[in-house]
Amino acid sequence: MPSSVGHMLAGVAVSRVFGGRPREHCAHALLATAADLDIAAARLRGRRIDYAYRRSHSIGAALAAGAAIGGARWLRGGLFVPLALRGSAAYASHLLLDYFGKEADSGLPLLWPLSKRRFVTDHQLFETIVSSREHFVRGLLTLRNLKRVGREVAMIAPVVIASGLLGGRDLTSGL
């Protein structure tokens, strides 16, 4: 699966397409990494990652995240739909990158809760960042992992640049 760096860049690209401002870029970048909170929770509890479920990697989770963001805006007197769409799109960028990375052999439950089918691609673009449980942070900084992150950045940075050319105006302003 791609690294958090790759996911954050994808979140920035989504934000730029929707005409987001710099502080929104940061929020979308963080939202694009949110699907991996299940990994952090498992690590903090000292448990193995349960690749059998990973429902955080689904359209249902992306829509729920967007609804939460849109709802928070609505409670402050703003419009629900534009921010819900932006939030869902930023979260869904994570799903797209993980689909093209090596997740579990059983695939991702991308359409959950609409379907229990799991999806896996034969076209792996991103290599998995590997680290041991005992030396997690130090393991992330190996030369092999840094090369993999560099490759991700080289692949995703042009998308971020192009998103700035495509964006610049709020695509959800009429909603």
C-alpha cells in the first residue's frame, strides 16, 4: 500500500481540484490518510491488522466521512453538500491509491456496505512500505522505504501540479 506521504499528496490534489484554500489542503490531506486509522488503532492496542475486514477502505466509509464533515459545516450554518462531496472525494482518494498498491491478497471491500465483494488489481503501481512491529518508526526510514516513497512522490506530484491547473474555482459552489 502507498505511504501516508502519497495519500496526503492525493488529498491535496483533490482539494486543489475543488478550489480549496491552503488550510483546506491540509484538512483534505489529513482526511485522505484517515482510512488507515484502523492500522494505528491496531498498533496502539498491540494487535495485528485485521485485513479480513478493512471496512475503513470502502465507499461507505468515504461517504460517512464526507457526511461527518458536511454535517459539521451545516451545524455552523454552512452548506452541507459541497463540503460532504469534498470530504468524500478526499477520503476516496485513499481507496484509489490503495487499490493500485498491494493491500491484502483478498483485496479491498471498496463497495461495502452495498456489496461484500472485494477488489484487487493486477496492476500494482505502488509498493508496500514495510516496517517491523518492534522498530516501527525506525523501520519506516530504511533506504528501501525511502525509495518507495520517492517513487510515489514522483508519480503523484504531477497530479498535484495538474490539479492546480484544473482547479482554482469551487466546483461545488452551485450545490
